[in-house]
Amino acid sequence: MATPIWFLVLSILFISASATANVQNKVTDNPADQLVALINSNRTASKSSSLYSNQGLACIALQYIKAYQGDCSVVGGVDAKKPNESQFTETFAPTCGVEASTLTPITGRLLGCQSKYAKPSEAFSEILMKNDKSLEIVHNKNHTEVGAAVSGSDGGGPYFWCVLFSNGKSNHSFVPEEGVAKISRPGCFSGANDQCSGAPALSQTPHLLPIAVGALIALVCAFRI
């Protein structure tokens, strides 16, 4: 007995809907977004204002990490280094597709690195919050927006965590040229509505919907023959 076409149609739509739901669930697991949530919770607990999660600034934070080229030894301590300011306009912004004219001053930076991956809560309390100065940066009243990023080196350790703060106006600073900051791998950044992975390859899950639609069309055509 042939399977009714309506049953096949519903099955395909169910699979597609389930795949979409799984993608949305994974997006909420973005550790950079979780880090921003922890920072805002910490600020509001001390009666400071919550900060706007700016994806353009967060993408800049990811490029900031990549400028270290996996060298964890120059993060913190007497040998601490940081990328040149010129790299923001010359490299970071173009790579993210952020309009250079919308860059605003960085009012605070937090950077940490270790060989093993840490959960956002551990990264916040054990890697980034090492002293009173770090706490002062988090609670600085001059900040209005925040962007966070996390990345390994080619999908593995060492793992870098970076948070950049700015005093720009929401939706007017670190503005992506096409409305969405460019995704680059490995690593992820906050506010991107993107599945986060340290791996360089993107998941193929988001493409299941077009496949399902194509399969549906093929089925309809087959039953008409």
C-alpha cells in the first residue's frame, strides 16, 4: 500500500521544524552571549546599568583575540602585550564588515587565556576577574555597550576570552555595513545569533530547511507522474 502524500509532507515539515528548533536551542548556548549575561547580571546586582550587547563590537573582540596568533604567554603579566590601536581601523573593522566611521572609543578591556576550555561562569570568575582592577572595569559607569568573544587556536587550545566595552550609542556605533557582522572561524562572538563553535567549519544544520523544501517538491512531482 502506497504511503499517502500528506503523511510524507507532514513528516518532512516535522523534521524541518525540529531542525530549526535545535538550531535555535544551540544559539542560546553561545558562551560569548552567556558571558555578556554574566557581566550584566553582575552590574545590575550592584545597581549599575545593563549594557547593550553590540555584535559589531563583539566581532572586533574576536579579531582582537586573533591578533595574538595563539600566543598565550603575552596575555597578562610583565610580558603583556596588546594589538596596536591602528589595527582597529585597518584590520579588525574591515574583517568584521564594520563601518570604520562608526568606531567609538574602547572604554575597557578584559582578556584572559588558558590551555583548557572553561565554561563562561568559570571564565568570568577565574580567568577574567583576577583582581580589583578587573572588577572596576566591569562596573565602570562610562560603559554603555559590550561585546564578548571566545576562541581557541584552530579549534583547540589555548583558549582566549575577550570582552570589550565602549561608550557608544546603541545601533550607532560599530555598525556592520550589511546589518550583520561577518562570521569568521574559529571562535564566536556575542550578539551574532549564530551557533558557536571553535571548529572552523560551520554546521550544516541550518541548511536542512531548503533541503526539506526541495525534497517536498520532488515528492509532489513524483506523485504526479
